[in-house]
Amino acid sequence: MREILAALVLVFFLPISQPAKEDSSAIVLPNPKLLTCKFADCSQLWSNSMGATVFPKQLIIDSNQHCVYGMTALYDKEISADDLKKAVDERYAKWALPGFEKSQLKLWRVEPEKFSIQLSVSGKNDEKKHFREAGTKQLIYITFGGLSACAAR
């Protein structure tokens, strides 16, 4: 229980403690090393970043038995999907799946680390259903096998 509480405190207060800068150019992505880590071992929530940063407005962690198997980072509608795609591509461009160049949905399958990334933009139907505000960007990281990946580690 202490580990869960510590993780939640970090998720909610780490972005607040970051210094504000006027030229927000770098987008902070969740650290995929959180996937399949046990809560007690999960100390670095964010990917390393330098300079001005844009944090997600919400980070949702999917876990079971104290093991993280998925993360969803939500970014404000003011953040461009192209900027998020560029941030992901800086690390994972060679794992981008072809066929999604003109789609609003973008996918990466990072084989060596056994996880995938999905970038999507909430639409008006999502807003009507009270899921998310239209234009909100959703970045999902999930291990291959989802929940079952935790049992393998």
C-alpha cells in the first residue's frame, strides 16, 4: 500500500515541482521502463528531459499485483499531435508501423523492449460520451501481452 501511495504522490506532485519556462518546446513522455516494474522499483516516472517541458495533464497507470503493465498519458488539446509524434519518433521512429501516415491514429511496436505505443486524438464523439474533451491527445504504452506480461517477470 505504501508503494502505491508513493507512486501516486510522485505522479501528482512531480509535474508541479518542475520550474516553469516560457518557451515550452520539449514534450515529456512517460518512461517505458515503468512497464512491468514492481511499484517498489519504479522510481523514475518520466523520461529524461532537458530544457523547457510539457507534462501530460493526467497519467493513468494500469497495474495488478503491484506490477505496471500499461500507461495512458493525456495531453491538453493545445498540444499538437504532430509535436507528440515527433517526441515519440525521437526515440522510436524505426518502430513506427507503416500505413498510419495519414491517419490520426499512430502506432509504434518496440520489439526489443516488448511494448507498443498508440497516439490518438479524442473526437467530438468522445466528448459527447463524456470520455474526454475533444482534441485531447492520448498516448498509450502497453506491454506485449498486457497484464500477462507481469506474470512473466
